[in-house]
Amino acid sequence: MSLHLEHLNPEQLSAVTLPDEHALILAGAGSGKTRVLTTRIAWLVKGGRVAPAGILAVTFTNKAAREMLTRIGAMMTVNPRGMWIGTFHGLCNRMLRAHAREAGLPSAFQILDSQDQLAAIKRLSKSMNVDEERFPPRELQYFINDRKEEGVRARDVPPADENTRRVTELYAAYDEQCQREGVVDFPELLLRSYELLARNEILREHYARRFRHILVDEFQDTNRLQYRWLKLFRSQDAQYFCVGDDDQSIYTFRGAHVGNMGDFEREFKVKHVIRLEQNYRSHGNILDAANALIANNRNRLGKNLWTSAGKGEPVRVFEGESDNDEARWIVEEVQSLARDGTRLSHIGVLYRSNAQSRVVEHALFSQGIPYRVYGGLRFFERAEIKHALAYLRLIAMPDDDNAFLRVANFPPRGIGARSIEQLQDAAKLAGASLMKVADGKAAAFKRLIEDLRSQTQGLPLKEVVEAVIAKSGLIEHYKNEREGADRIENLEELVNAAAAFTEEERVNESGETIDPLTAFLTHAALEAGEHQAGDGQEALQMMTVHSAKGLEFDVVFITGLEEGLFPHEQSVTEPEGLEEERRLAYVAITRARHRLYLSHAQTRMLHGQTRYNIPSRFLEEIPQELMKWLTPRFSRQKPFTPDFSRQTRTTLPRPARDVGGFRIGQNVMHPKFGPGVIIDAEGHGNDARVQVNFGNLGVKWLAVAVAKLQAA
């Protein structure tokens, strides 16, 4: 079968047909890296340069590994199954199965998934009388997995303090338990395989002789231990072919070390760094925006994406007055796109934080537009939201047994399965609800619900939700989880949802006004259950930017481009963190094929409060000539730092005009943003608003009636 080398561009062909030497392939977004990898393998084998058994190819997902095998199989008559192609964990499992005795494992060892591992840690904690309040099992799991992914055994952990010493003892005891039971967790697969090869010279040399060509996909996502594992196969004859994109390294929080790419280039004295820069996905303006943005990062290996497809449409930019305004605009644009023939499944709405999805989901729900949350759950289906709603349901209706069962022991309060069974038997016998018969350990839970009901009586809906979330223990519980920050953000977004819940939504179909909490719970149930996009149904795609990596859409909306949100507030104080945020934005931009929208809002509900936002610095880093502003923000003039002098007042390029007691060119003071200059104005009466330049804080439209502006 043909390899179709004539279909490769010059850089792809150069990479595929490299002589036997180490190579680093910098493969930009949409540049055909999978084609290069698979064609390279087929070219090596068909040309007789290596036997199939001499190929070791590593990628990060089982889906990618299957795709590689399928493509290689289509180009060759040789069965690719003889090659070692798979994920790091899959290949390490294969090696340990073949050498279980040497690795100190039973031949039929079992693998623990994440939930099984957590259950094993809980068993250990119980057997050792561990205080789970002080040492939560999930935190122990994170500690153990982090150490293993760093290649550090319990004996090698420095005893920094008493807590670390105790956690390290539990790590050692956990390893002993796993060894005794003949099981391994996922991080153990890689660490055990690494240790086996590192200490067993005969075995290491066997595999180093066998694997003549080692190919690595998504090299920017490797962690330090994975790179060390790969280097164990190094020999005089072995050739490494590493493909990656340092500009798309966005998984530092998972341990990825983008520095592996530069280390490889130096340590292996790589002669050829081939850049795949021709993009087959996006139009030129989109790529130019991505190139300009990422150029602000330091220490890049360097490349510049280009396309032969033409410049295409400008990047469209929208500034909403609020997050609800932003969401309404997205829905209107989606409806317009759909009328013009764009399929919903070809539209992606991306956001930095999961909590952002709620406002957009609500707008889509209100207009009956089906959508699917990719790689996650819809807002009202998320576990932490369902837990909070269960508490609220018990306040509204204490006899709700489903809600009782969901949260009676969440957060954990010692009400085990046996206690629940006894309560259910008692309830059945008495013909009553679980809450009515709650006693024993459940009595404290009953008092908690009664207290919450009493304390929230007559409070505004927002304050009810705030109080329940705070006093239920959910926030404290999630503070102890690694992914807890996202869950806490979602709980805070539930407070925002309550604050935004309107009086109109309290009217039922009969025209009767129902109490706010019942109305809100009804609203949540409807949004969770309606407009579920079925399998194969056309649906808008919604996801975080992290989930979008590897995907592409005809149309992409990148929302919430505001300082503190994107880039995230936890990243802006550290250069490394800010650079990863910029790489995230680069990944988001390069998902778009034909049309790209960027949006931000002047105000956004956060933590139940209205927050005034500064547009993201990323908007400043994209050349203005690539953009089409759909709102006046920067379409008429670039932002400037005002000079609050008499000269500024007289030289502004605007006619004098009074609006709501203010005039263009006037210096003003805002209680939150400080001093500014009015540069535009419109409307009259209660609808009057002014556009104020606050210097480094940016330009904002403010409603005169509520803005609390004063003449300076």
C-alpha cells in the first residue's frame, strides 16, 4: 500500500524521511502531526529500516493509540500489533505482565482505578485508626499519587514536619497493603516499571537493543518520571522522534513539564528541530491572532503558524454590560449562525471556569437551543450543586426522602449504610418520612436541617442559599479536595443564580405566585431535565478550554476574557502561571476553523456580588487590525491613560454634550474605579449612560442612575 508521500508538505516530508538520528518535531496546532507520526512509522517499517517489533510509540490517550494503529494498518500489509504502541500506563502494564516476577508482583496482579484506590485508602485509614478529619482519605490519595509521579517512594520523602511524617507512614503502609493484596494503582504502573528497568541491567539492555525507534506524541505533556522512563531505552542504536508543541502545554497542574522538550534537545544533541507551521484548520486572521498572542511568552522554542487558505473573516469582539448580556448575545449569534446553515454541533462555546457555564446554559435553555457539555456535566447536574439543592429541598419540604438520602451523610457525619437501613425500616413501619423518624446519629442531621429552616425563614432567596451552603459543611468539605476549588466556584455560582432569579419566574402556569425557594428549586429541576441533547442530536458544544484541546469547530466563542477570570486570578502574579494562561488562550483560539468570537463583560456576578471587570490583557495583545469590534469598546479609539488636567478637558476629540448631568470631557470620580474621564455619552433620563476611561483600569460604560459617579 502507498504511503502517499506526495501528499505531504515539505516540512512533513522532511520529518517523515529523516535519517536515523534523534529529532524534535515542533508540531503547531492543526499541522498534521498524527499524519507525520504514523507515516514515519510506516516509512521505517516498509523501507526495511526496522522490524515492527523494534517500534515503541507512546501517546497519552487510548483513543489516540487506537487511531495510530488504524492509520498505520491502512498503510502497511504488516500487522501493527507487533509494535509497542500505546499510552504510558498501557505499555508499562504490558511490561510488568511480561516480567511480573522480576517486578515483585503476582502474574495476575490487578489494577486499581481511582475509586478503587480511594476505597483501599479508606480501609487502611480505618484499620490504623486514622483521624479522617485530620488526614482526609482523598488528600492521602493525592499525596501518594503526587509522590509516585515524581518517582519518590515513602522512604525518600523528607520528614519536613510531624504531619508529613505521619502521611509518609500512611503512604508506606498503603504500599505494603497493595503489595500484600497483589494490586497496583495507575501511578504505580509507571513507577514500578521504571524501577524494574533502572535496577535490572539485563532487562534494560534487552529493551534498549529491541527498540530501535522510540516515537513520542504530545511530548509537551510528559512529566519528569515519564521522561526518565523514556531515557532508559537509550542506546547507541536507538533513535528518538519526539513530537510536541510547547505552545500547547497546559497541564502543569497534572505534573506536565514543558521543559522536557528543551532538555531533550540538549541532552540528546538533537541536530534537527523541524517546525510544522503550515496549518490546515484555521483561516489566516485566526492564526495571526494566535501567533501575536503567544509571542508574548518567553523561552519558546519558536514557530509561526500560517495557512494557504486566505485571511478569512476578522476576529469578532463583543463587550457586554453584564454576564447575562454576554450570554444573550451568544444565543442571538448562535441563532443567526443556525439560520445561515451552520450546524449547532460545529459551534463551540469555551470558558475558563466551569462555573461560567450556568449563565450561558440558562440563556440557551430559555431559547430552547439544545446543547451538550463536553467532558463534564451541565451546571445543575454537577454533584456539588445537587448536594446543595438537596439541603434546600429539605428546608422547603423536610419529608423529601430522596434529598435526605443524598445528604444525610454528606459531608460525612458517621451515618453509615446500617444506620440508613434502620431508619428506612422505622419509616416504613411508622408510615412516615425518614426525617420524622431520624434518631441516633441522624438526630444531629435532623437538628441541622431544623436550625437552617428556622434561621432562613423570611430571608431573601440569595441569603437562604448562601446560609445553607455555608452551614451545611459543603464548603469546608470541598476545601480538602484537590479539585475542590472548581466545586466551590460552582457553589458560589449557585448563589449568583439565586441572586439573579427574577420575580417573573415565581409565577406558575396558573398565574399564582409561589414562594421564592420552591420556585427556584422548580427552575433548577427543569433546567437539569430539559433540552438534554440525545445521542446523535444536533447540539451546541460547551466546554472548558482544557477540555477543548484536540478538538476543532467551524465557529468558536471564547467567553469571559477578563482580568482575574482569563487569565485566572490565581495565575496573574506568577510569570509561569500567566504564560500557561496565555497558552490556554492560544489553544482556545486555534480551535476555530472559520469564525472566532471573543467576548467579555463589564460586570459579572461572582460570589453573589456584582464585580466590575477589566478586559483581559490578552485582548490588548492581539493586533487591533485583526479585530472587528461589535461594541464601541476599542472600535473607535485605543485605550489611553487620561491626564486629569484642564488641557485634557479641552482637547478630547468629542463635542460637548450633557447627559444625566455629566458632559463629555468631564473629569469624574467613581467609588470603585477611582478617577476617570467621560469620553462618550448616550441616552437620557433613567436610560442615560456614559463611557468613562479609567486609565489602567480600562474603558467602561456606566448607567448614570446607578453608577454613583461624582464630578472631580
